[in-house]
Amino acid sequence: MRMNLHLASVNAPTKAVATRISSILKDLRQRRNMMETATARHQLPEWMMFTSLPVLPPDLRLRSNSPEDIEEFPDDMNIMYKDILSAGRLFQVALAERAPAGLLRYRKFMLQMAVDCLIDNGRINPAKTKSSGDPLESVAKRLKGKQGRMRKNMLGKRVDYSARTVIVVEPKLKLDECGLPFEIAKEMYMPFLMRELKEK
């Protein structure tokens, strides 16, 4: 019985170490595969790094006024740009004053957090919020989804060529015919009708 307990006490940490090593090797294998794929496609890893932070033009981050024109609500992007400038200024001051390493790491971390918030606030836990408690709208939020710039503004608009009805029998129709309401048929076949009219 003693020997079994002794073996269990030895095997438990050994198993944990083996699991940890396996996890590290798996991560290294994934990184190696990513690098090999990038090299085969002639893609450089530094292309995935920001060296300059994109700043949206003022037209895309306008201020909005309340109906009473009493209070002015700054756009979420302006708030996040302001946070980045403030964090960058504090980091520069810490560098200039030769601050301790711990303070430098903290200032650098806060600057990185401000940039991450601008890119995708949804990935930060907890997300940065307004005074109302709602999360700030980041660049990723403005680009993705149905209400994003891509699908809502840049891609083709929806065209309503659909109709919904109940299929019923019609004595006047043949077995291989299908009846449509006139307004629906006119809407659906408008391109063909216009082409015929232009040709004539």
C-alpha cells in the first residue's frame, strides 16, 4: 500500500509536466506551420504588424449633439484616440524621466491596451465603456456585421424580388402552370421587360 501511494505521488507531478511539455510542443508546431505557410506564400510576418496607427478622417468620427443642443457627445473613436494619445504621452514621460522598470512596463501595457481597444474593443475583458455603461464602438465593430461599413455601405444593396404566399389550387391553370399576382410578376420580370422594350 505504501509503494502505491509513493508511485501515485511521483506520477501526479510527472503527468502534469508531461501535459505541459505536450502543450508547449503543440504550440511550437503550430507556430512552425504558420511560418512555413507564410514563407511558401512569400508573406512576411512583419506585414502583420502595425508600425503606424490608422486614424479615421473626421467625417467618419463626427460629434453628435443632443436634441436640446445642451450637451455634446463625442464619437467613440475620438474617445479612444484621446486615450491613446494620453497613454503615449505618459509612456514618453516615463522614458524621459528614466522611471523604474515596473512603471515602464505598466505605461507600455496601458498604451497597448488603448490601441487594442481601438482595434477591437470586444476582445478586451472587461471592454472599455462609456459613461452610460455601453461598450465603446471600435474599428472592428464598425466594419463587421450587417450594420458594418462593408455590408451596409460598400456591398450591393438588397433587392426585394421575393414574395410570400399560400399555394392554392386554381381551376383556370393547367397542371404545369403556376399563377403569380400581377404586381409580383411585374417586379420580378422588370429586367426582362426593360430589355425587351429597349430592343424594340
